[in-house]
Amino acid sequence: MALDSFETGHDEQRPELPRPTGLLDVLSVAAVALDTRGRVVFWTPQAEDLFGYSAEEALGRHAARLLVQPEHMQAVTGLFTEVLETGRGWAGAFPVRHKDGGGRLTEFRTMRLLDDLGDVYALAIAADHTLLQRVETDLALCERLISQSPIGLALMGPDLRYLLVNPALERIDGIPAEDHIGRHLRETLPFADVDTIESALRQVLTTGTPLLDQFHVGRSPADPDHERAWSLSFYRLEDPGGRVLGAAASVVDVTERHRAAGEADRARRRLALIAEASTRVGTSLDVQQTADELADIAAPALADVVAVDILDAALSCRRMRRPDSGPELFRALALKAAHPTVAVRAADSPGDLAAYEGDRLVTLCVHTGRPVLVRQVRAEDLPRIARDAEAGALLARAGVHSYLAVPLIAHGEVIGALDLKRTRNPAPFDDDDVVLASELAGRAAVAIDNARWFQSVRNTALTLQRSLLPDHSPHHTGLEVASRYQPAQATSEVGGDWYDVIPLAGDKTALVVGDVMGNGIDAAATMGRLRTATCAYAELDLAPAEVLQHLDKVTCDLEHYIVTCLYAVFDPGTRRCTLANAGHMPPALARPGRTPALLELPAGAPLGVGGIGFEATTVQLHPGDLLALYTDGLVETRQHPIDDRLNLLLSLLEEPRRPLEETCDVLLYGLRHPDDHDDVALLVARAL
């Protein structure tokens, strides 16, 4: 048997043929040829690997005696004769004797050969049966995995064109398998960052390092209306010889996991927002500040445009039954935009009073006490959201696409509404947003309700206190007087501080400053009773110490009140000023050309202690001398030592010739702070 080879001319170019695969090398397929007598005439190196005999040991020998056990000799001879005589091939597994004496189950494919001389031969192609079974099992497993796996799988060549796509990937990207084949990767991926993915895949082909679990989000033809998420992994494919065959890609739909993670993240952000609202909303008993704090929290975390409106009746603390229909009068408290937008011009400015008809959604919100949600705002919805047609046009121009109004409910009473609009935020309001907005509105509503009642009570107490303070002439015989009363800046209640200037017989003048410990209406009322008593005792022309003695008895009859008081009487004829102190701050005396100083007076016990006497001290007041009487709220703070504050007071009095009204302003401006928690009564007098 001869094997002819072909040659090409020197001018002919050898055709470019595909590179051989390595599968046959893996199978180690052996070829053996026998003549008609059953002798070995052809023996490949793979046959040596499979049977153990070298070519020198096998060629020319009878194949049956070399490879077949005696008990199988007859069957093998029959098969050999049948192949040669009939020309029909035979295929099957047969036990073969290995050179080491052991048996090997071997897979055979046999056929008859005829050469150009008419000679007949038998050719046997053989491979290890166990190896073939393993390969077949692996192939079956791979085929089932690829066809039945819920994971999308694709095989691509080195040029990143599809060679194979499984049914799962068809379902994922919505493109039939046949439409994948031959197309590039970028033609089917629904991701905006396809260039990055393709670059990474080429890196996998170059380095052989897998790229695992790459997260991507997009929309596929299979589900163009919804955003989906996938996890992509890429691997390089090589044959047993290390030749790069291409790449494999796996695609896992992780949309549900992505959505669950998104929901968990939204829940965390909502909890964080509620926690932040707990610390930032309601930090003061001021209605306006509380509304501003709510608006600052809601924009942009919840909406692009936020408005806080309160019913005017609620703001004035008039409790009334809410009607089921009809217009409502709102007072705009706060307006906040997350970014510049004309939608702000469509809203009522803070402080404005606006009437909204019963068909408006914000009115419906306060009438029902329930949130009003418009997920997708259409043109026909704008007239029910905006105050008028012009405002509706501005909202349309701003791109308002979703709307939510939530009632402000405190102690079962609807006091206003939280108005929310989205323009840039592409997501419409949903049920979770309603829950979050209601939580924020509920917290803010309680704070606003507390603030409005507090302000109402404070205004009542302040009005009462101011009505009890004297309305006196600044000029008295031999004396010029100025005064101030300033309520606490950082608290909601007024105190019991007071001052008085009382004309007495003989052109004398009584100067009084007092402080009822405590605050609120009760303290103001107690202050009024003590001021009335002081005026009555002063009219009796009693000495300052005696006046305090009587006031002490009056205070003891009151309900557990402690009062400090400084009582002074100036006689312009003698220029003598007699002072008595009941536990009060010492007065300051400023004289032209001298350093201001605190008068050293017997401190005395506060009024209301009972049974303790009071002493008087007399000083001369020359023309130009200035006497400053004040309550402790002017000089006491929580951050500074009292001595430092008193020294500051004296330094502010170093110009005693300054007009008295200006002196009062200088003292208050220099000593008072917005965080002060006490009210102040100040009385300054200059001898003429």
C-alpha cells in the first residue's frame, strides 16, 4: 500500500487552511491495518500508546495472536472474515489484550480498504473505550447545561462574533439564537458601557484571566419598558494545546436581587432621613423656623419643590371643625426648591395669605385629612394643583410630572399641608414616598402645633407683662430716666422682671427694679401684684428698708414665689439717694471723670424668705452722675463668669454723658445674646 503526496508549483501559493483541533489528540485515536492473512502491515504511534507494542514488535505479526485473548479468538476471526468478504464495516467495543497482560476494553471502527493494485486490507480505528465514554459524558453534560441552564451562555470566536447561544440567553436579551450567530458582541448588548465591556473581554482573551460577576443595568428588547440588571462573566477558551479558541460569556439575570438591594437602600435612606428629621425639625418653639426646617429636610431628599402651608385659622389658634367642602385660607410658611426653577414663582411666597377653592388638591388634602397623590401629572391635573392659570402654566414649563400633598395633623387636628412636586427627579411619587412624607409631616406638625400654641401663650403673657409695666415720663424733678424691658430670646415664655419709677411727695422719686423667679403668665401676674403693692407702700412715704419689709410679707403670702428687688429713693433737694436691696444684683454708678463701679450694698435676703430685716445705704448723686439698675438677665449667662460680665457692664458705662436712651441700647446690644434664656428689666437714671 502506497501513500502518494501532492506537490504544488513554486509559483503557486499554498491555500490557508484551518488550524487542526486537539480533540483527536485528546482521544489518542490509533490506526492499524491488516492484510488478508491478518498480519499487521500498518501501526501508528497512537497504537503503541493504546496497546503497549511498538511498531517493531507489531509489524508482520498476526494481530489476533498479538491482541486477542484465546476465548475471543473465534469471534474476532469471524468478524475479520466478514469485513473482508462483504465490505461491510463493523463498529463496537471489544476487549483487547495489552502488552502488560491486562485487558483493555477498546472502541473499534473497522472497514475494508482496496489499493491501486487490487490488494485488500482491513483498517481498524481504535480508541480507549473508557476515555470515549468520559468524553461522551462530558459532551452530553455540556450540551444539557448549555441548552437547559437558566444562565445565559454564549460562545464567541477570537473576533468576538457569536458562535453559539443557548435558549436562556435568547430569553434574556430577546434576540433569537440564529440572529446572534456571526454578529459582534456590541450588536446585542443593551448596555451604554458596551465599549468598556468589549475592552475588558479583549483583555480576557489576551491574558486568560477570567472577568467575573460584572454588574450591569440596562433595557433589553425582551423587556424594553423596564430596567433590568445582569451579572456578566467572561472566560477564555483554549484547546488542550493552549491555542485560544475564543471566549465564553455567562449572563445571569439579577434584576430581583438588584431591585431588592435598591429597596433596601431606599429603606436605609428613608430611615436616615427620618432620623435626621428627628434632630433637625422642631429645634425651637418657632412656627416659621420649624416650617423652614421641614422644607430643608424634604428638598431634595423627597421632592424638587417643597411648600409648607398652614391654615390661617390654625395659625391663630382658633380650633374649628373642618368642613367637607368649600375654600380654605392658607398662610404660606416655607418654600424650598432643590434647584433653580420657575415652579417657585407658581407657589405662594412665605407670609402670603391665599384662598384655595374646594376643588384644589391641597384643599381636598386638609378636608379629608389624607394624602393626595398624582403619580403622573397630566395637563388636566394642573388646574387642581396650581392657584390659577398663570401658576399652572409655570408648573407645566418647569416640568412638574408628579405631585403629592400630605396633611399636617397634630393631636387629631389638621393644621395645614406639606406640598411636594417633582421636576428633575425622574421617578414619580409612589406609596413608599407617601409613607415617608406622612412620617415627616406628622413629626413636623406636632412641632408646629406646639410652636403655635407656645407663641400664642407667650404673646398673651408678654402683652400682660407689658401692660403691667409703667408708662412714665422720662423727666422727674432733678432726675432724667430711661428704661427697657426685653423678653428672653431663646425661650418661649416671658418672665417676671419689672421696673418702676414712682413720683413721691417733696419732688422725690422712687426707682424700683425686681425679678420674680419663674416665667409665664403666673410670673407676670405675680409681678403685677407686687408692683401694685410697691406703688401703694411708696405712696405712704416709707423708707426703702420698710417698703421691702412690707413686700416681703406680701410675697410670703404668694404661692412659693421668691423675688429679688432693689428699691431706691432720690431726693433732689439733698441729692441723697437711699437704696435697700433684697437679694438683687448691685446697681452700677458712673460719674464723669471717674471709673464706673458697683455700689456696695448689703445684699439682703430675697422677698418671700420671711423674718429677715433689710438695711439701707445712702449715696450722693451729683449732677451728671448715672445710676443703672438691672435684673440678672442682663449680665448672667451659662458660658461666662459673672465677674467678667459685671466688668463688661462697667466698661459700657464709661461714657456717662451719653444720652440715656442710647445708653440703654448700648447695654442691651453689648450684653445680650440671642441664646439668652432670661428676660431683662433695665432702668437708668441721671442726676440733673
